[in-house]
Amino acid sequence: MIRRRRQRSDHGSRGTHTDTKREPKMLKEYRTVTDIAGPLMLVEGVEGAKFGQIVDIEIADGTLRHGQILQVERDKVLVQVFEGTEGIDIERSTVRFLGKPMELGVSPEILGRVFDGTGRPKDDGPEILPDKRLNINGNPINPFARDYPNEFIQTGISTIDGLNPLVRGQKLPIFSGSGLPHDEITAQLARQATVLGKGEAFAVVFAAMGITFEAAQFFINDLTSTGAIERAVLFINLADDPAIERIATPRVALTAAAYLAFDRDMHVLVILNDMTNYCEALRQISAARKEVPGRRGYPGYLYTDLATVYERAGRIKGKRGSITMVPVLTMPEDDKTHPVPDLTGYITEGQILMSRALHRKGIAPPVDVLPSLSRLKDKGIGAEKTREDHADLYNQLYAAYARGKEAQELATILGEAALSDEDRKYMAYANAFEGRYISQGYYENRSIFDTLDLGWELLSMFEDTELKRIDPKLLEEYMPKFRQKAASA
């Protein structure tokens, strides 16, 4: 809603510019703000403005606010104000166009630090003395320069490492729902994720968008108490921070990740939580601009905008570092066809789906493994990456669990007494699989070898003839010791 509108007159400073003490060069200043709507400000009579450049807004009491050019049409410029437009007197406000895009100062000292959504320190630490300043908008990685993801990242979570492996350079989102413990699993990822092999530096860049103060403190305290903060960079945008800042937060985080990965040769895991809040901010700005809405009121360019964020992850030929991305998003009403998860699924390589039914059973983390998928899992596993039995083992674990779920459903409808002996065996396996393999808590860090051994242990309840998805040579090599262990238990 437009709060106030001023008619332009000959007394306005249209087109005038004056010297400023805040910058070493001559900058154009304008006092021609004519309209304010939500977080948007319209400035007229502007010369030489370009999309994406940043501006300073000095309001009547002398305080400074910051904004970014959202649209340019002849001499009219639409500015999004990061701190919001509340309290701005359009008659007495001065807009200064800085002639450069929004940038982030980066150096190795960003590790171990906590910043706000635009990259300003909020942990009472010193200002960063940057090695360089980078445009936060960056660029998606050129497809011709991309290297194929083919190296394993260990998360310590069996449902990911064993069944849906995460590969360096991959984009693997977590689809959650309101009230499900996605904060806990993302904190676990930030604490535990690492790369196998020696001499390879690993870092986590964590961007939180639209979260509560309590959630922010949970992430900070959790990483600090476990020491994981030393290899992490946190960007926190709170729920009561301006929504317009939320749009910049993932781009600021990915700029920091690109510096660590491609300038410092590190393997970087980027966690974006919660992308639904990011998309809500896009919808709010789109409505303020009076754009024609698309599905469920989201802007028609939502797919393109999400792609500019997601496609900044990957590997580059000739570079040692990599950016792996785990976007976290909540599905309104647990609806997978909602525009945010739907479009995210088109851009990324799979999904980890959290289950409300498993959460009600007390299983943590409640990952629903049957609809979950990592499309690049076959590229990051096998001999010299994880273990030669990995692929056959996860295929058999999936097949047996799917059969066990069918038996659980039959027992619900017909009663357990109506099941065959074979169905009872598979139902017992499904219950054991959920209780021991899926459920591990949020502070148990399992190595990939512990996860694979646990899979063999669960399958030892079946005869070899029933394990049709495992190579007989692998059965002969691995199964005897686990049958012996089960017999002695």
C-alpha cells in the first residue's frame, strides 16, 4: 500500500548531484523520491542508474539506510530498501547512487564467524579485512566448465550415506514439513559432514533465512559447543529482519562459498535453510511491484530465480575445490506439488524427504527412504570411494524395506495373524530397519563403513537365496561374519 506520494515540482533536485564526504569520488545525490510502497521506493530524474547497483538513503534524522536498484525505466528507478521504509519522509530524504553492485568482503578470516543476512558481523567480532570484494550476484557455473560430481561426502547419517549418497558438487535438497525436525538434521549435517581422504580442506557455509531467534541461537550454540564453528561460516536472517534482506542472504552465502572453494581450494557444503521463506520474500516483493502473479501468487520468474541460486553449486574443471548444496525447504501442507518443492525438484539432483509418520513413531531423523532419491549416488560410491559392496547393498536394503512396508500395511488392514510366515519376516525386518538403521538420533556420527556393516547385519536374517540383488561373490565375502555375529548375539 502506498503511504505517501509527492508531486514533482521545479523546487525538487531533479538531476542535481553534489559532492559527498562518504565516498572518495563524486556521487550523484537525488531528493526526488516520489513514491513508497512497502519496501520499495521510486526515485525519478535519475541518470546513469543500472540494475543491481546499491544505493544509500539518508533520511531526515541523518541515519543511513541501504538499498538496491530493482528496476530502471528511463529516468525512473525502483529501489528496494533493505532496512524497510518505515519512518522515511520522502520530502527530506536523500538518495545516493554508489554506482556498484552489492559486494561481500572475503578472506580466510570469515571461517568461524557469524554474519547477518547481508554479510555484516553480528558475533561481536572484528570487522573482516577483505582480501577482495566480490559481487554477491555472482554467476552460475558455465556448463562447459563444469566437472562431473563423482566423489563421496560423508554426512554421518545412514539414510543419506548408505541409501542416498551425497556427492561433491551435487545439489540435494531436504523436503520437510511444518513442525518436522529439519533444523536438527541440518545442524547434524553442519557438524558431521566431511570428505574422505587426506589433506583436503572442508568447510560449511550455513545460510538461515527467516528463522526465529531461538532457532538461530540453537544453530550457533550447537556448532560452537561441538567446535564445528571453526570450519563454518554462518549467515543469519531472522524472521523479524526485513524480508528484502532475505533475497540477498543465499547469494551472500554462495559468494563466500565460491571464494573458499575456488580461491582457497576447499570443499564447501552450503546449507540453505529455509528456501520456502526465501520464496515468500520474493512473492512479497513481486506483489509490491504489482507484477502479474503465477502459481499460488508466486512470481512467474520463480523457476529462473531459484536456478540462479542453485546453479552456483558444482565443480569446475581445473579447480580443486567444490561447492555442494543442501537446500532445506518446508512444504506447505506437506504438498510436494507446491511450487517451491516442485520447481526445486526440477533443478536439483534428487531429494531427501522427511516423514511425519516416522516422526510420530519417535524415529530420528525421520527420513522417508522410499521416495527419497540421490540421482548421482552411483557416481560417488564403489571401490576406492566407499566400498565395493555399496551399490548392491543399498539396492537390497531398498527392496527388502519396500516389501516390509507392504507387509506392515497388510497387517494394519487384515491383522498380523493373516500374514504368511514370509510376510512376517519382512515386517520384522522393516521394523528393525526403522528402529536401527533409519533411527540413529541427531548426535550419532556413523562412518560409511559402520553404515554398510549395519546394512549387512540387518540382511543376515534372510537366506542367501532371498538376497537376489547382491552379487553372489559379495555375499560369500561379507555375509558369513555377520551371520556368525547374529548367531552369537
